[in-house]
Amino acid sequence: MKTTLELPDELMIEAKTVAARRRTTLKALFEHALRREIQPASKGSAEKNLIEIGPNGAPRLKRRGEAFITSEMIRGMMEAEGV
């Protein structure tokens, strides 16, 4: 389905930059972000709260003080992201 969105110029420029850096399309970037945003809260919500997008556009773990993070938690987060 096609639709039209009105976005601020700065956001569109940043989105195009991130898409290019990730070697993906703008459409794929928007689709991935929208799916991630509207997915049910129960699906990986605890792990999602541990991930943020870093300054280079790549996902990274949020700094959460002295949180203990295991390899299993990282694998689970990567699987949830489809990595």
C-alpha cells in the first residue's frame, strides 16, 4: 500500500543517512522501525528496553548502571532483532 507522510527535513535527511550507512533502502528502514514500534509489548519487551541506536546507527546496549548482561541475553536480543 502506498501512503504519503509529511516529515521534518532533518528527520528525512537523518533517515536517508542511516539507510545508506546500513546499505538498505529507506522503505526497509521505515518498515523495520514501524514493525518494531507496533509489535505487541509482550514480545521481547524486557530485552527491547536494553537496546538503543548508537550515534553510528547501529544497535547497542543501553548503559544501565551495574546491570549484569549474559551472552544468552545478547543472543535473545539479536534473535528478536532478526540479526
